[in-house]
Amino acid sequence: GENVEQHPSTLSVQEGDSAVIKCTYSDSASNYFPWYKQELGKGPQLIIDIRSNVGEKKDQRIAVTLNKTAKHFSLHITETQPEDSAVYFCAASSKEGFQKLVFGTGTRLLVSP
Amino acid sequence: DSGVTQTPKHLITATGQRVTLRCSPRSGDLSVYWYQQSLDQGLQFLIQYYNGEERAKGNILERFSAQQFPDLHSELNLSSLELGDSALYFCASSVGLAGEGETQYFGPGTRLLVL
């Protein structure tokens, strides 16, 4: 089945710096890759997603890139702000069953003022 | 606010007991998913329902069961609870169309503590 690895597990940056989180997946048939942000005490919130027919997608300060050949995708946050501090999860859509998301283990991002 | 609601928000119970977690999906969504998130762990997929029928199973224990009702709300039943079942339980919903991957919207979760 699908396996998603996420790095780093923790990331500390200064406000204004960029942050990059990387994920690799194992199932070459996966075709949907969302990123979720989880703040303390809350449920995961979708922040951006990308499908396999696109190599890059951007939404203001957030961008995601996908390399299907290498089976990896990355989240880029520019001009980080303290409110970006949270746990970020990547996921890949597996072909197992009707529809199944397999999540990475999460990256705790801390943005210091 | 994702539009997915979960009750209760917190639940404290004892080992050996049984609890029921409830989820109402976003309006119009036919698929409901249940996930478990333990301390310092990622999101583990438990089970998915689509329009009342079970569609996919993940690492769900035999002591756990779920169902989706005609009004599309779902319940996750956890029985013979053990200390290790203490976790956050999330429900997510999506429109329910197969094939191209769908956005799943998560509820706020139920925090279960087994003492």
C-alpha cells in the first residue's frame, strides 16, 4: 500500500524567512496530494492541494511542487509569520479502496518573531 | 469552520467501557471518514462510509465499529476501551466522487481519555 514519509519533523524559522517541508510517496498511481495545517486543539485544515497533472500550484505565500518521476512533493511557505506556527501534514491519495488518504507523520513549524 | 461537526468535544471514561462518537458531514457530502490521532502520531485512517455503505477499511480494531445513517451522519463506536485508545478522533467528509481524489474536510475532533 501507499507509504508517505515527511521531513523534517520539526522546523524552526525566524519571521520573514521561508519554510520548506518535503514528502515522498511510494504508490506511483497516487494522483492527489493535499496539505493540511493543524493548530493546537483543532482539526486539520486544508491549505493547498495539487493533482498529478500539475507540477506547481501557488496561493499567496503558499506553494506546492510535485515531481511525479521522483515521487516527491513539497510545501513552500514564504515570508513566514508567527501565525503560521502549527503542525503541517502532507497526504497522498491511494488507489486502495474507494478513496483513501495516507498521511505523513507531520512537521511542527515554529516561527519566531 | 469546515462545516463538519463532531460531538462530544471531550470524553472521559474508564477502561472496559463503550462510547459513541458522532459526526455530521458538510451539507451535500456523501462520504464520511474516521481517523485516529494519538499523541505525537499522524492521522491513522480507520474507516470510510459512502452514502450509508462501508467503502474502505484501514487499521480499525475489531472492538471499533462505525455506521452511517440515512441522514448521512455517522457514529463511531468504541468498546472494551483500553488505555491505549486515548486519542483524538477526527471525522472528515467529502463529496464522494471516486477516481480523481477529493478534498476531505475535517471536523474539530473528539478528545477521548480512557482512565
